[in-house]
Amino acid sequence: MGLIEKVIDIEKSDKLVKLVVDFGDFKRNILVGIKKERENPKEIEGLQALFVVNLEPKEMMGEISEGMTFDIGYSDGIIPVLAIPEKKVPNGVKAG
């Protein structure tokens, strides 16, 4: 579980934004393709959400992504939503 501290526009991309996410003991930059899904991508700043962070870093649009969101709905063809906790939990808490 991580706290989305900042949403930073990737100007050269029509899909990607960079999230700065606090996982308690560490922070990660995670690129997500939500520009077309949300009118205002910054609306998720300050939210806790579930992320996958045990992936190799990946370069996209000249930026490094160190994880991915665990979202709901994409494979069902609906606009994805974040998997968020029902109440605040410590940053860095693991799923399962």
C-alpha cells in the first residue's frame, strides 16, 4: 500500500503521468497511463492505493517506472479505478 504524494504530468506523452508514491521505508516513481481516463489526474493525490513493486524498473518515454498500479476494471473494458483501502493503513503494508 502506498500514498500517492504527487501526480506529475509527462508532457511528451498523451497517456502517461508520473506518480511519486510513499511506501513508508522508501518512495518510488511509478508511471501510469491515466491521462485519457481522468479529467484531472491530480485528483488521486493524497490517496492510498495498492501497487505492484516487485517488478524490474522499466523505461517509458525517457522516464523510469519502478512499479505499477493494481487497478480494477481495465480487463473488463471499463474505465479502471484504483484499489484503495476502506480505511487508512500504514504506508508499505503488503496485500495478502
